Amino acid sequence: MQRNYTLDIMRIVACAAVVVCHSSGSLIAHGQVIPGTSWFNQCLAINAFTRWDVPFFVMLTGFFMLDPRRNVQVKTLFSKNILRIFCALVFWSLFYGLTLHRTLYPLGIQEGHLWYLGMIIGVYIAIPVLRLVAANPTVLKYFSFAWLAVMCYQFIGHFTDLPVDFDRMIYVDFAGCVVFSYYIRSVFDQPEDTPRLKRLSRVIYILGILGLAVTLVMGIRSQNNDCDFFRFVSPNVLATATALLVFSIRHPLSLNGRVAALVENCSKCTFGIYLLHVWILVYILGRIHRFVPQPITMTALCVVAAFLASYAVTYVLKKIPVVKNYIV
């Protein structure tokens, strides 16, 4: 099967969006912008435009790992995928603990972005079961729509009292997101572009744009970058992530030569960039803030510097055999 470089490019864009989110979020968290001011609203707006990044990463996991044509064995899943993430979690917990906090955190998720590693380990543990769901088209469709219904129900529950709480069900949060992404693949990854698929994709694109607008407006209204509309599994954020996934499927890009090699290499380095970028941001945010107080300009400079530096370091680390398999 020919490689779809649109997915690689979108993985890189999602990784950059994470850096953008953490850069603008740091300004809010550390009080460098004052609530109610135009600069604070600019930071919230920047944050709003990037909330789709994490669910998109999770969707990519489902897109690839639930494919029945892919040989996924439980032994390999634990000895390769889960072991790699677990080792990375231990190493980076120690790294951030010792370098930033002068404290030993062998398994403590001291830095906020490392929560993703624990979550994705849980997703990988569930993959063998979720693959059984994906293998049956009827069950796949049922599971996906049941998950969507529960997510919307839970979202409404943040604003009013509801009689039933689904927090302990398998449909909640990212396990369902993994299955839903493969359902989207099964619907749109077709050899023929039928009128039905065109109409459906337009609807999803419109919902994605509306979702992004809702995230932006409600985020600024709440004056809080941790509001319910910023949650990764809120309907508005999921709509945007789904639209981007559909776009990636329906517009496959073929590349050759050096451009293809560069995109593929950068895509493979996104895990390391994700792990390292916060450490770099810590050291450059305060310094840039002294000279460039304007949030958008400062965020842009921080993102470019942190992304490129993280990519360069990751690129070098991936040349080391053990490190590339278990750390980045």
C-alpha cells in the first residue's frame, strides 16, 4: 500500500500544535498575561485553535493499530510498544524531576504533558480487545455511535445534573476515540469517491469548523484555558479532530525523494519532540518574554525555537540504538 504522506504531515502539524498549546498555556499558567486583557484573550484563542492535537494523535493510533491487515500480537504489543512507552515514561520523569525540580521522580508524572504516556499505555493494553470490535463492521458501527452518544451525554453533564454517570464505562474517553477513528477510516478509505462520501465529508468539515469556532468563542467567554469546551473529548474538539482525520484520508499526498524522506523522518521524530519540547520551553519562555512581550509574536518564536531544537536533539538521539527504541 502506498504511503499517505498527508497523515505524516498532519502528525507533524499536530505535534507543532502541542508545542503551540503549551507555549501559550504557559503564559496563562504563570500569570504573564492578565485575565480580561487582549493579550490574555489572544493566548486563549491560540490555545483554542490547538485543542484538537491530542485526540488527533489518539485517532492515528486507532487508524493504524486496529487495521485487521496489520499483524498485532499480544507478545509484541507488550515487548515493543508498551515497553517502549513505559521506559520513556520512567526516563523522562527522572529527567524532568532532576533537571527542573531537583527531585527524584522515578515514575511520577511530574510534568503535565507526560500524562499522555500513561494514557497511551492503557490504550495499547486495550488494543487486542478493540481489534475484535474493529473486525466486525456491525459491532464497530455500534460501538462508535454508542461512544459518541455517551461522550455528548457526559459533556452535557458538566452543565447540569444527569441521572446516570458513565464514567466507569468502556465507552468513555480515549478507548472509544481509538475505535471511532477506525470506523471513520472504514467509511472514507474507499477506492471510489462516491457522491455519498462527498456529501458526508462536507458535513463533517462543516461540523469541524463549527467545533473550532465553539472552542474559540466559549474559551474566551470562560476566560479559562481549562474550561469544559477545551476538554479533549468534548464534542466541539472531537468534531475538529475528526474533520482533520477525514481530510487526511480523502486527500492522500504522494511524495518522492528528499522531501518524502524529510517528512517521514520528522514524522518519526514527533514522539521525541513531544517528550522534549516542554524542557526547552521552560528555558526560552522567560528569556523571550523580556524582549518580546506581545503574546502572538512570542508564542511564534517559542514554537519555532522549541520545535526545531527538539527535532534536532531527537534526530541525534535516534541515531543511538538503545535510545531510539526506548527513549524517543
